[in-house]
Amino acid sequence: MHAARRTLVSALLLACAGWPGAAVQARPQDTALRVVLPMLHASAREHASYFPRLLQLALEKTTATDGPYEIVHYDRELTSPRQALEIQHGGVIDVMWDGTNRQREADLLPVRISLLRELNDYRVFLIRQGDAAKFAGIHNLEQLRKLKAGAGVNWPSTDILRANALPVVTSIGYEYLFPMLRVGRFDYMPRGAHEAWSELQQHAQDGLAVEPSIFLHYRVPYYFFVSRTRPELAARIARGLKLAQKDGSFDALFNAIPAFQRGMAEITAKKRRVFELKVP
């Protein structure tokens, strides 16, 4: 009897395995790609919301060929160095966006399509309101070298500032830089032309200002980065971005961001003194 029962159970299992519904559930292409992104920092939320929207656009363009997707945000803030480490070691997030340098491209896999055009190449300064006259008198890099910049410890821009003999005070946390500027730990905070004005709005009560007369200029392409163990994810993002470029939806999203409009207007006005920095 036991042998007959085992035979009946085996037959039922084989029959269930052959059901069409069971086969459909097992197909890997029907499982949604889950992409975890870092939480947006409060001070960057206005302009940084562009990057998840652009990633969503790229994945949407490839749904027909690559399948469904799901985008979620990690529920805690991560510093920039922690984001890179999490991606490098298969941790809690899958994609980050940032300027590139040699070390970052050694650790992570870049999706080599520029996300910000020239916006990230022009830097204005966040300063204390009372220091505007101090910067109005600066007409060359030698004079600027007498002041201290503030920047993130692993930002590509930090290496560039130091390579040009500009003193830098660093912080591991982006949000820490604003109170450090306010209390005088450094004199200015170089920010992308797309970042400074929205950050100023977030810190309207801190006595800060956007310096009105100087641009630093150096080329730092801004990319999506994924783990080097996930080339298929990088390839899908790249295909989607190229499709969005081709049909105009990439440009439409870029041009719809108010912070980007403000930054591009500042660049095209050509009213600032431009200090060129060498990229090491």
C-alpha cells in the first residue's frame, strides 16, 4: 500500500509540473527586474529627482525587449562612499549616479552616457552672505588659493581641486557640508550649475548665498554606475537611454527640470569670470 501511495503522489507531482500555469510562473523573463536606488538627500531632492526619473524612462523604453521592472528607494540615507561600496560588493542598492574618475570606474561599471551635458562642468560657489565682497575681488586662481573649499571626501571634484592646489576641507556626508560652511569651517562650496540654487532654497535660513561672479570650469562626465558583476543591467540602461535620446524624451525630461533651466541660463549668459582647472 505504501508503495502504491508513493506512486500516486509521484504521478500527481509530475502532472502538476506539466501544467501550463506552473511553467509560466517558472519563466525568469516574467520576473520583474527590481532596482534599488539610494534615498535622495533632502538638500538635493529638487534637482536629484531627475536621476530616478531618467532611469525609469530608460527601463520603460526597454520593457518590450527586457521585461518588466520595479524601482524602489533604500529607506536610509547613505553617504557617497557608502553608496559606492554597497554597489561594489552587491549590497543594498543597485545603481548610483555621480561624476566619474579613474578610481570610480575601476570599482564600478559606468553606463557611459552623459546625464548632465555641460551642467556638471561649470561650478558656482555657495558662500556666506557676508563674504560676497571677498569673492568680488578674486580675479585669478592664485587669489582663490588663499581660501578653503568644502567638498565630499570621495567626490571626483575634490581630486581636481587639490590637483590645482586649491585647499579643500572634506566631509564624508554631503548634508554636513552646509552647516560646516555656515560656521566657517571653509569659505566656499563649489556646486554644479544645476545644484546651487535649489540647495540655497533648502537652506534659506542659514545665511548662505550663491556667489555671482565666478565659474570654475572642468570636465567631469556624470554617469549611472552599477556593479561590475551586472553588465546586463548596465547594457539595458544604456539601450534605454539611447532610445530616449533618439525619440526626444531624454531631452524633454532634461529641459523640464527648473534647476537645470536655471543652470543653463547662467552658463549661456557668459557674465562670470571663468577659471579653468586642469583634470588630473
